[in-house]
Amino acid sequence: MGITSFTTARDQLVAAADERLTGEEACAVIVRAFALVAPADAVAVMTTDPETNLPAGGVVLGFEPSHCVPFWDNELLDPDFNKFNDLARSIDPVATLAEVTDGDLGRSPRFNNLYAASGASDELRVVFTAGSTCLAIGAFVRCDGDVYSPTEVSDVRNLLVPATNVLRSALAHVTEPLTSRGPVVVLLDADGKVVSQSADADEVLDDLRIEVDGVLPGTILVAASRARSSRSTTRLTTRLRGTSGRWVRLHVTPMEGDDGIVSVTIDAAGPGDLVPILLDSYGLTERESDIVLLVCRGTGTKEIASELAISVHTVRDHLKSIFEKSNVTSRGELVARLFSNHVLELFEDNVSHL
């Protein structure tokens, strides 16, 4: 598309990183920027829960609503090319279906089951990572008969850093106060239809619903499908972010019997849910996260070294790395950047429970 388009896309992303965006708004900025360098006919850019890698919210355009659950069933259950989890562990987090299949898209179950009927000619996939943590995923499907060119793929790859900065910035901003509103419950049958729900569930569901969704948010349907298919646990817990910017915690429990009914409980996310997400967004190691939690409790360098059984010099090295990753120069700035806007006050009361 040319250097002008690339520069415009990069500038849009750099500017957006300084804005207070919700997760959905951050995804929308990325969609618009990537469209300048690699146009697509159908797009999905979704933030993910770093612990489960399930979608937490985002932007979906051009896809049929009925494709939501099959799309994620393919990702979670079927052997296929360019799986998001594989890309997150790969050296290169950008790949096209045409390239990996040597132009024979019919080798991909995802293409045959979801894309072939719409005349798709290629799919470009992207994962947005901070360290080893996957913050978001992107799928860009082209139906114009062309495949993505090496230049388009390269441009997308070169936009990953500013795009990830936009996502990281959005994660650090909680745009709605965390509330103590009680949980709501929804019962779903095997087809994803509502059997029963709490009287006040509609408001919560509306906040989680994006434009492509039907009666139920696709993120809930995906989690329900994952819970039904899991053989290692009887309950799945993940986190979602509504269009308001408010985080919620989702618990999905299959009910006894063979009818496929699941119970979905949604309640407000607390500091114990949000702090790990904020730390993950900066790509901190487990040890670095431990040190950040101690810093937020006001623990000094010598006390941190004693509690973690490491040297003072090692603590200082970790702090230097933490400051670099989070783009701050002091402990106070670190706390303000990571836990601003309603999170810090509650975090201080709950840090001992993390």
C-alpha cells in the first residue's frame, strides 16, 4: 500500500497509545490501522484473558454471527494451520493461510468449514504478545481473489509493537468503577439458547455484547463450549471486558446429565482478577510480578530481598527491568501507571489475598 499508508497507520497507533481507551476501542484502532496496509473483507481483533486465552471482547466485522462458536471450536479442538496458541509461541507471530498451505487452502479445516462458502482467498493471523503473554488475537480474511503479499505481511509485522502498546495502555485503564453488584446467573442449553436467567442479567449481557453478537455475547458462547468439551475440569473461569470498559469474571459449570446445560455466573471482577492482567500486559516475569506486588505494599529493597531470599543487587536488577518494560523511572510512577483509576485503592486492601 506504500510508505505513506504505513506511516499513517503507525502514527494512528502511536497516538492511540496515549488515549484512555476501552479494550473494544483499542481493537477498533488496530482494525483501522491495519486496513491501511493490508485490507480485509472480514476482520476479528479480540482481546484475550491471559490465563485461559479465551476471547474477552473486541471487534468483529464481516463474519457471520453463526461462525463465532465454530471459529473458536476450530481453534481449541481441531488440528489446523496457524493456531493462535502456536503463533503465540512462535518466533514470528504473523502468518497467512495461503503461505503455510502452499496455496492449497483446502488443506485447512477452518477454510473448508468457515471460509470456502464466502469465496475467501486468504487469511492473515496475528497474535499480540507482551513477553510470553498473549494480549489479543487478530484474523483478517480476504475474499477478493488475492493473497496477502510479502509487503503487506511485513507492514503488519512492523506495526505489532505500536499496536501492542495500544492494547497494553487500554488494559491499564479501568474506565468504569469496580462495583460490588451481586452476580447474575444464566442457564444455557446445548444449543447455546437461554433456558433461564436472573432478572437483572440483561444489563450485564448488553455490556458484553458486540455488534456481531445475537441474543448472547459470543464470548460467553465460546466459554460455554470450552467448558462442555473440557475433560480436565468441571468448571471454567475466565475474564471478559464489556463495551463500557468494565471487567467481569465469568464462571461456567456444566450441569449433571447428558443434556448439555451449563450454568453461567457473571460477577464484577475484583483486584485479584485485574492485577494479574495488568502485570501480564507488561510482559513481566513471575519474579518481577512478585516484586511489583511487594513494591505496591511499600516494601523496601532490603525487605524485598529478604522476603524473596535474593540479594539486594538482584532486586535492583529486577526493578531496572520492570521500569524499562513499563516505561517508568520510579516506584511511585510504576504504581500510578499500573494501578490507576479505581484499581489501586481496592488492590491495596486485597494484595495479601493474591
